[in-house]
Amino acid sequence: MATPHTPVKTNLPAEPNAFVGRERDVADLGRLLEGMRAVTLCGAGGIGKTRLALHVAHTLLAAHPDGVWFVELADVRPDGAPEPVARRVAAVLDVAEEDGRPLTETLADALRAPAALIVLDNCEHVVEECAKLTGMLLARCPRLRVLATSREPLRMAGENVWRVPPLEPDEAERLFVERARAARPGFAGTDAVHEVIRALDGMPLALELAAARVRVLSVDQIARRLADRFRLLSAGERTAPARQRTLRAAIDWSHGLLDEPERTLLRRLSVFAGWTLEQAELVCADAALPADDVLDLLTALVDKSLVAVAGELAGEVRFRQLDSIREYAAERLADAGEEPFRARHRDAVLDAAERDGRMAVAYDPAPWAARVALFNRYDVELGNVVAALTWSFDHGDIAEGLRICTALRTFWIVRGRVAEWADWTDRFLSAAHGLDPDVLGPALAGRAQLAVGGRDFAQAARYAEEALAPCRRCGDDFMTATALITSAECLVRAGRFAEAAERLDEADAIAAGPRQEWNRGYASAARGYLLIRGSRLREAREHLDAAASVMRDIGQLWGASHAMIGLGRLAELRGDAASARGHYAEVLPILAEIGARPEMARALAGLGRVALEQGDPYSARDSLSQSLTLSRSSGIRLDIARALDAFAELVAVEGDARGAVMLAGSASALREATGREPGSGARRERTLEPIRRKLGEPLVAQFWGEGRAMPADDAVAYALRAPDEASNGATSPADVLPNGVARVSVPLPRAAGVAEPSTPPSTLTPREREIARLIARGLSNRGVADELVISPATVARHVTNILTKLGFSSRAQIAAWAVDNIRAEGPSPPSP
């Protein structure tokens, strides 16, 4: 070995290019090696173990005055004894063998005094030999430290295992761009870089191989070709070890070190996007691979860095494979003729979905905490669900796919992901020819509920009606009642109150049966909302209270929250601000537990409206900003339109008349874009009427037209800006909302091109305003007719128009609104 006076104290190879990322890992490992004598960097092939070890070793040269030595073991052949590894270490340290004495003894004597660091690289194929040698040297050489790299731990006393993680997204981007610029000077990143990074899971070898392709491919082309990543990522440096020249070679090296049962489990696990031990035992086990063996085999695959622990959820550890390893294993699954394990995976997803779906709607009893756990679990199970749906559709298993869609509809409605789930359901329904009614009926009823969740009531009505016949034919009372209630909700929206009541009466009769508590509560809430529309507020409160009580009794607090939001709206209409605020505030923590974005948005919008009514625009802006942000994230356009309407009222209070009209115009256009009426109502009239008096109808029409031409994203950004900020884009700490979302600073938006002036659809004509004022004086239709010298039939037509435009159902509401919003004016000229 070199003496302490030898100038050269290391054989570490120079780093071939800039080391990118992992700054925290380097610092943490440096500190760890100050107190620990054996550290093993573990990770999958291509994860960057060797490069990280070399970089850390370079940083520790000063701390090890007797040398830092790099020992490459990739070509050492194992024989079960430490001698082959000891021979390679001795050669690096220039320690000569002594006749008649084991080399390990000679090596230990040479290292007894020096403060040295030895880096053992690529230990996985000689892991037993490395463990024996390292254990003996550390026991006899008190100043020695060992940093090893391996795809599995050495499993020796005193070893500290450091799992090398994939690069963080920002680090992965830096690495890709750095290497791409080396391959093609002047390279500038594009949005497609993010797609490449996501697809390659932050694996440095894969990123470097992909970056090398920019010599002849654009990043977009690289991203598109990653579906066949092993062919694409096959042009590494000629000077690199063979196992690091291609992505396939890196994984082949690890695969070759597995025994046959480990290889079998590895390929079968590729059917999962992520899994628990119990799921692996259920799907992967058979006569050739007993379920009792899965735990030990899974542990071995984790140790060998071919499976990663993905965290813990609801008391269960979850596992995953890096995407590249999963694709490799999937190829092996196909080569082994084991594709039927994908059908087993689908069947497991289906069984769990139907069991969990029954629990979600309280068909099967469970406490609220169990339902919260279910909602959270499906956040991480989404990949498995999509894989099961894809397999079902590709193989013509339409019934199975529809059953999954139907069972899990509640989860996606709650989360506000209805568009994605509706698309899946539609794909299966379009291929549903000759299905049994016990599959088709519930699927149509579930699709109707998805449409309601997306606020497409016309579509929901059609699906609900189509569902009734097959649901009745197969005797599915639960889904028959569900379809009837959904139909009633749509009829309420269409103003067909009597028909809606009939549907609810029929649903109530069915829901009186056993295990129908969910539908009883659901129907009672729907009737409460119907009665609100009919201005029967006392009866509405009774039904909403009953609905909330039923839902609480069965441990379904999401259903209870839906009723409580109705109670909040009812309190608003009654002018009881304290009760309204209490109901809205009470549901927020419940809804937050399950990430119910649409319902949270509605509750927050309610709090915003109450704050506006109480003259507190600051609180109103906070609540409405959170509401609009949630609505935008769920992508339900009608909810965004409603939020923009609320913001129109707020910015009017803040003194921004033009912004108020433009936001209201944008909301109206967004409603029309969803196939609905442009919207009207007393609140909008209350906002616009003072602006008309101040600015005049021509300016209001101009601003309204500009708002209708404005992109929805621009309207949202304008609404979320702070009211008093300049257009310089600055954001202060005070501009951060309670949910952590920063308000967006933008100048007053302008429509693209020249916007055509347009009159708001809710505008009352001069004659209608005059009639509203006379109704406020207590005149009947006959009295109004006599006053204005027109026929009672003409008055009745105007009254109907007023009710429609303001969203009212009674003359009393018109009178109250007119007192607050229409100033005294001289009589209008007579008109027919």
C-alpha cells in the first residue's frame, strides 16, 4: 500500500462531466460517513449509485489523509469466499500477497492504522463476498470506512443502507438539459422536456441516454418514442461499461441476478401500477408461486432495488416499480405467456370496486372514518383502475368495465373528476350491445349521476330516463330509486316542479325498503332543493334537516354536507346570515377530509355571498377566491361561471364597474358554451342595475360584449387578482389565500379583437321595471293594467318575463327586489 508520504492518495477517476443535482444527498452522506463506518448506496440499475459515490468520495479526500480508493467489482467472479474481492482491493491498494498467508489477513494488517476510505462499486453479484470481507476489515481496522454501491444491501452488522432515490423533477430537468446541450450546443428546453422527465421516473441513466438523442431528434419526438423506450435508449457512450450503455442492459444485469421465483414475481407484479402485499398475494400467486412465498420474494425484490416502497396508507405499506422496470417486467410477462394475470388483476380491481362502491353509498354499513380511508385509497389506486379499464376495453369485456365505472362513480363525483370518468363510461356504453339489464341499468343510472356532477342536467335527464326500464326489469330497486331521484333533480332544474315531485314520490316508495337509507336521504335532500325553488322555505328546511339526519345516522357525512349546504342556502334566502355562515363553515372540514372539491367550492361561495351581504368584501374575496380556484381545478364550467357571477358582485362592491360587467358577461358566455341558458337572476340584476344608472346602457352593453369575448382563463385570472394592486405582477404576503394559492396580478382584461356590444340577458326592459315597481306598491295585474292603460293579459306576460329573468317564483319576491333595486321614475310611454 502507498505510504502516508506518497503524494498520490487516491485512484478516484476524474468526473467526466458536471455532477447535476443531489446536493442534499451529497451533504447528508458526507455527514453520515463522519459517524458511520459502513454505508451502502442501494438502488435500481441506472439510478446513479456509482456517480453519487464517486462525487461523495471526491468531497471526502481531505477527511481521509491516508487515501480514498475506488474498487470496481463488476468483472469479479463470485465463488462464495472473500478472496476474489480481497484480491481486487489489494491490487488497487498495491498490497502484495504473502506465501502461506490468507490475503485477507495481509490486507487487514495493511489497513489497521491508516484513516482511509474504500469505495466498493457494484457489489450486487458478489454481495456475500463483499459482506464477509467488509465485516472482517472493519472489525480489525478501526480508522477504515467503506462506502459500497449495490443493488441490494450487504446485510452485515453496522451497515447503514442509503436508498438512492430518483432525481427530483427540477434536478432531472437540469440533468437532461445539461446533457442535451453537450450533445447539441445551443439546445433550448421545451415543454416536452417535462413529459420526458415524467416518463423516465427521474432515472439518471435513462435521462442521459434520452438527452443523447437530441443530436437527431427533437424532444417532442423523443417523448413520442418513449413508448418503446428500450429501443430508443440504446445509444450510450462506447467507453461506458456494457451494463450502462443501454437501459435494457442496466436492467438485464439486475434481472440476471434473480432466482426463478423472484423473476416470476417480478414479471407478474408488472400488472400493477402500485400494490400492497395482500394485493400481490391475491393476484400473483398460483401453484407455481404459493401465496405464502410472496412476502419473502417481495422483500428480496425490494432489497435488490427492483421494487420500491412507495409509502404507507391506512396501515398498509404500498409498493411500486419504476416505470422502466415495470415495462421491462411486462415484456417478460408477455414472453412467459402470462398475460392472463392481467385479467386476474382486473377481476381483483372489479371485486374491490364493487365492495367499496357499496360502502360508499352506505348499502353496506361502515363508519365515516372507513369511508374517508376509501376515498384516500382510490387516489393511489387510480393507476390500477385505469389499467383494469384499459384491459377490459381492449379485450371486449364491456360488462366488467361498466361494472367498475358504476361501482366507483361516487368517488369521482366527490373528487370533481366527472369528465374523465364520464369519458370512460361513455366508451363502454358505446360498445354495450345486448348487455344484461342488471349491468346496463345501473351503468346508465350511474352515468346520469356523473352528468349531474358535471352540471349537465339535460344529459343527466336522458340517461336517468334510459336507466329506469332496465333497472326495473332486473329488479334493482336501489338503482331504480337512484335513477328516479336523479331524474327529479333534472326536472327541478328545468322548472318542471310537479313532475319532479312525482318522481320523488315514486323514489320514496321504493326507498322505504331495507338498505335504502342513502336513497331516503338523497331523495329528501332533492325534495328540499325542489321546495326552495318553489319558495316553500319552511317545508324545504324540514326535508333538508331530515336528509342531513339520515346521512349522519348511516355515517355518510358527504351526503349530510350536501343537505347542509342546502340549509345554508335556505338561511341566506331567509336573511339569516349567522345560520347560513354556520352551515357552510361546518361542512368544510368534512369535505376537506375526502377532497370533495365541488362541494367545498359551493360552501366557500356561500360564505363569500354571506360576507358580501354583511358588507365584508375582504372576507368575501378570500372565500370566493378559494371557491373559484377549486372550481377551476375540477374543471366544471358551470361552477366556474357561478363563481365568476359572484366575483362580478364583489368587484362591483370594490368599485370596479367595468370589471363587474365583464366578469358577469364572461360567466354568461361560459354558461352558453356548456349548452345552457346564459343565466339571469336577481343577484345579477342587483349588480348591474346601479351600474346602468351610473354609466348608461350603451357602456354596459359594450363592457358586457367585451366580457363575453374574453377567454375564461383571463376572466378567472382577473377575478383572483387583489383589488387594489397595480398591474406590475407583484404579490405580497397578504395576497396569499388561506389555501396557499397566490392571487394573480393582472391588468384589466381586454377581449381579443373588437367585441360587439351586447345587452345582458337578465336586463329588465323599462316597461318591466315599471311593472315591478307597481307590484311593489301592491297592485294586482288588473291594477297595473289600469295604471298603465294596457290589458291584464299583457301585464301577465310581463310578470312572467320578470319572474324568469330574476329567477323568482312569486310576486312577493318581485316586490321585495323592486323596493331595494328600482328607484322611483316617471311613467314610461304607453306600449302594447
